[in-house]
Amino acid sequence: MIRSTRSLFLILFIGFLVSGCVGNRFSDTVQPQSSVYLPVDVPIGQTFIAQHAGLNGVELSLAPQSAGGAVPVLHLRADIATQDDLATARADNPVNNKTTARFSFAPQADSHGKRYFFLVEGADVLIGASETDNYPDGALVQNNLPQAGDVAFAADYSSWAIAVDLLRFGLGLMGMILVALFLFVLPGLALTRWSLPGHSLHWAEGLGVACGLSLALYPLLFLWSRSLGLTLGEWLAWLPGVVGGLYLLWAERASLAAFPRRLWAWFGAAHLPDWTLAALLLLLTVVRLLPIRTLPAPMWGDSVHHTMIVQLLVDNGGLFDSWTPYAPLHTMTYHFGFHTAAAVWAWVTNTDAPHAVLITGQMLNVLAVLALLPLTLRLTESRLTGSRGTGRLCWAGVVAVLVAGFLSQMPGYYLNWGRYTQLAGQVILPVLVWAFDVWLTEKTRPKPRFLLLVALLTVGLALTHYRVATVAAAAGIAWVLWAFWLWRKSPGEWLRRVGGLVGVALVAPLLIAPWILIVQRGQLSNTFSTVVTRDIDTTTAFRTELQAWSDFGKYYTTYLSAGALIAWVVALWKRRELAIPLALFAPIVFLMTNPFLVGLPGTGWITNFLLVIGAYVPLSILLGWLAAWAIDKLKQMPQV
């Protein structure tokens, strides 16, 4: 079996090499519509953006204006203003009839994402064009003046140049993954190892918990360094990862020696779900980062605000009061968890603030999916004292990643959207809910130090996104109610566990006391007070507040929604540890969002839109469990 598998991989590899030798040209039909043919009596051209490296040709739809077989000339330039040619090319063949003519020139190796302008000269030639603007990244040009419409054209690229460019991107991607592991995994992994001594988590569970903890740690470090009068600057970026890495080397020193043998054992059919999950996470990282690599800055207006804050964090070596020179403000009360993550990325990679925001935003897009794994694996089967690495566990994670990362519009929509603060909150939220479940439902109560982990997640989320933190409070209430049922025969144990969370709730304000004092000096506390006490007409509320739910289908297909509902119904029968907490959580958070439904004021602090765009969390978990349960049942069926 192993020999045949190796032979298959060898055949595929040879096929790949041979396919690369078949042709060295990749054609991208950019603007194919041709509703009119314009005479090239005056030079006609088109501005465009190259989508790949190795631009080496342009294809145009041409026709002869008269007999004679004209051979037009194309000039490739950097823009309209310059007269200098980057390349000059004649049509490969004379234009004797209506045809697609190719103009070939030497490859522009670094063309990916660059703006170009081509100009066509040649009497007795007609060039195909559209009369309307169909191509958003350029315009038709006559006599050096942009006109309505676009030239019909395709851009050709060198396949080898594209391959080299993608290889370069892959190497850069590996570097970014290493930075992400250092910043957003190592600190949290060390904290997880310290807070759960004697317990081992599935590797995906551990990574998900670690990324939530790491993100929660940075805003607390920034806050207290400022409160103690310390301007640590880049130390805020380097210390957590270095300390976390050293601690893990010491704590896992016995396991490191056995690592090669354990790694070799992974190369077996039993670990196919693990390899599938790892491959999906790597692919997810590629599809989130590949589209942004030529963007000069993050998109949407929110990103301007975020970039300004990150720049001020970098300039001031930490938290700040004055917004000068960017704005005449002297208070900073905006939740800043995402901005600390982008600032430490800027320090470690020596990246400017716009690119730090852009890249960190997409890294969090990946981590938001990764952070679902602890809760998914926990609610589908896992216990701290139970088995790890089983196929059933991992298939649930595989499907959850597939749904959240590839099938759902959310959180992938953040690729085009700058609402990164909420995205950062959605990385921490499922990990905090996982911690609630561990503390409240684990048969053997974790050591008290685990509550420090819960406290860190709580205050980190509060500093990262105020509204998502309120959603976490609703989850806490739901899990406390669920735990009451689980421990109904041991009420003392339930009281001790709930008492631990009450202790966290009392300590959390002390941990962020400096921030509470800062917020009280601004307008945010007044805004919050107004929102939580306002009362609105019920009819108006139904029309305005609940409107967001009509857009649910834009983000999640009917198949995903129906599948999740089926999964929940089946889970009520087969997996109540999953179904009942979600059944409690949903109405609690919905009523907290829409208190007018029960005659209470305060509508608007949590928005229905926030719930809609965060609904991928329960959808992914439910579908992950359903798939794992179905696979398990199929394996139990007798073989024919």
C-alpha cells in the first residue's frame, strides 16, 4: 500500500513537471467585450493592472480598415504621462481580417499588481472596444485622454515567472506563519500548558486556545506598562514570545526527545483527519493572504481609523493619550486589542502601520477559524481526561474549518472589510466559552490556576471589543444554567464552580481598573449609559432592530442554515452537551440584544447585525459535529 502510494505521488510529480514544459504562457482575458471597432487614426490605448508576474504580451481584437495587411505597433508604458517605453512590440502577424492579434515582448518580471498603459499605433487598423466601462481597474485612452469604455484585451504572462513569483510568495508566507506562531501562539501555548498541568489537549485544540490567549494578553500588557509608567515599545512584542518559548522548552523537555518517534507515528491512516485539518488550515492561510499581497493599504474606512491608532501605538511605544499630529484629541477610550496585535506585528517585522493592519487583519481571519477548534472538539466529544487525536474528533474539526473558512461568507468577508476589532473579539470569544465549559462541566475540576486563564480571556476580550464581551457574558449565563443541571445531584460542587467564576468577575475589573478610569474621563461611559437606558417604540424596534436578520441568507446559504438546524435537532437526541448550551445561549443573547421584546430598555448595545455576522460560530460547530457523528455511524455499519 505504501509503495503504491509513493508511486502515485511520483507519477503526479513527473506529470506536474511535464505539464510545466508544455507551454510557457498564461493568458488572462481581462476585458473580452467588443461592441464597437474604433479606427486607430490616432493612438488608442488602455490603462490596466497586471494580475500576475511576468507580463509578456497583450492580445487585442483587431480588424483591417482597408486591404493591405497592416502590422500595428504596441507600446507598453508605466502610465499615460510618460513617453518612455518599457517594451515595444509588433503584432505577430499582419492584420488581413478580423482576428485576435498578439503583441509579444520580454517578460516584466515584477509586474504583479503594477499599473500599466499600452498604446497602439497603426493606420488602417480597427481595434475592438466596449462603449461602456466594463473594466474597473483602467480606462480607454485616446490622444492621452481617458474616454468612456474599454479596449477589448487579454494580458499574457510567462508561466515560469508566475511560478517563481508564487514560490517567492510561499517563502514569504512561511515567514509570516512563523511570525504569527511567535506572536499569537507561543505566549498562549505556554499559558495553556501552565494552567492545565497533567492534561494534554489535541494539537488543534491547543493551538486554538493559544491564539485566543495570546490575543487577550497583549492589550493587558499594553495597559499595565502604561499604568506603571513604562515605555517598553518593542519589548511588548518580543517578551511574551521569548518567555513563552523558553517556558515550553523547559516544561516539555522530556517530550522533545521523543518528538521524532512520535512524528513518524503520525504517518499512518489513523491520522488522516489530522493531516487533512492541517492542510485546510494552511490552504486557508494562503487564500486569506494571497489576495492582499499587492494592496497598498487595508480597505474600508474603518481601516483608516485602525491604522492611525496602530501608528500612534508604535510612535509612543505603547498606549497614548494625545492623537496629535493626526487629530486634535487627547483621550483614547476605544477598545484597542486588535491594535496591540497589529503594533507588535509592526515591531517584529519592521512593517509600516498600513501593512501591519492589513496583514494582521488577515492573520486574525485565519485565527478566527482556528479558534473554533477548541470549542468544536470540546462540545463534540473531548474531555480533558479523555482520549486525544481520535479520528472522530478531528473530522469534526475538519468540517468546522471547512464551513467557517471556505463555505461561509463569514469570517472570510473580512478579507474586504476593515471591521478588524470585532474580528479580534471573535478570536477570543469561542476560546473563552471553551474555558467556561472546561471549568463548569469537567468531571475533575481543574486546578484554581485555570481561573487565571479564564480571567485573562475575560479582560482581554473586554479590552478588545466591548460588545463581543457582552455576548460572552450571555454565554457565561447559559453555561452556568447548563452546569446547574449537570451538577443537580451535587449542588455544592456547582456552587464551588460558579463561585470561581464569580471570583473572576470580581477580579476582572481590578485587572482593567486603569482603563476604567480612562474611559470615565471620555464620552464612552455617557454613551453606554444612554444606550442601556433608552426605551424605543416596539413597532419601530421591530422594523429597525430586527432588519439585520433579513440579510442572514447573504452570509450563510440555505444549505448551511438547514444543515445546522438538523444537526441541532439530532444533537438534542445524541449530544446534549452540544445542543442544550447552545439552546440556552441563543435566546439569552437574543433578548440581551432586543430587550424591547420583554418590555425592557437598552436596545442597541449589542446589535442584531453583530449576531448575524458572528453566527458562523454555532453553524460551524453544529455541522462539524453532525459530520463527525455521520462518519462514525458509517464506520460502524457492517462491511458488505
